[in-house]
Amino acid sequence: MLSERLSLSLEECQETTSSSDFQLWMTYIREEVNYFHREDWYFAAILAFLHNMFLPEGKLPYKEEDFLFKFTPRDEDPRDVVKEKTPEEEQAELKRRIAVSKAAWFGSMGLKPDGTPIKGMRKKKGTLKERYPNIRLGKDDKK
């Protein structure tokens, strides 16, 4: 976000921006949503004018400020809040990650998570050297 605003690559932005400058920029960007630009006022004036044209007699006319969006920043960004996990939740998460990793490794080898072969996976015949004669397999292999 900041690199786009400064028209720099991400690497250039990281090299030229200190952590304190970065924090100042993030504060400015968060608060900037309520800074109104010329176009905001222009469209608000048009909306107020059109709305007031069809306003019944006796009603107070609308002002441009009535048509400007006001954004209130949240006190906390939910993405910044780290929820404390109980030991049971941490253990369950670890078991889930291990199971996913295990399934991926077994699957890459043509096996189910329980170690049995996946039906329909054909075995490749021959040794690696026979199948790939142009590769070097180790220090004992001479070309």
C-alpha cells in the first residue's frame, strides 16, 4: 500500500523507509479516509442541490456536509488481535497440521495416509539411473 502510494518498488520502499516513518505513514493512511478532496465536495454539492430541488415546502434544506461520508476507524483491527489458545486448542492445531503434512508427503509418494498404495498409481520400472541416464546421482556415479 505504501509502496504504491510512493510509486516505489517494495524493495525500494523497505530500504528507504524507517520503521518510525512507516508507522507515521500508516497512521496518516488510516486517518486519510476522512480527509475530503475537491471531488468529494463537488459531488456532495450536486447531491445537495438535486435533493433540495425536490424537497417539500417547510423542510430544512440539506447542506453539502450531509452528503460526505464519514468513516470512523475501529479501535482495534481484528487482524491485529491474537487470540490466546488453550493448550488443548494448540495440541489440536498441531495434530491437524501434522496430518495435513503427512497426507501431502504420502500422496506425493503414491500412498494413502495409512501407507497403502493408491489404486491406479502405476509403479515406475527400473532404477533412477536407468530411467534418467543423464543425471548424476552421487559421488560414486562417474560420468
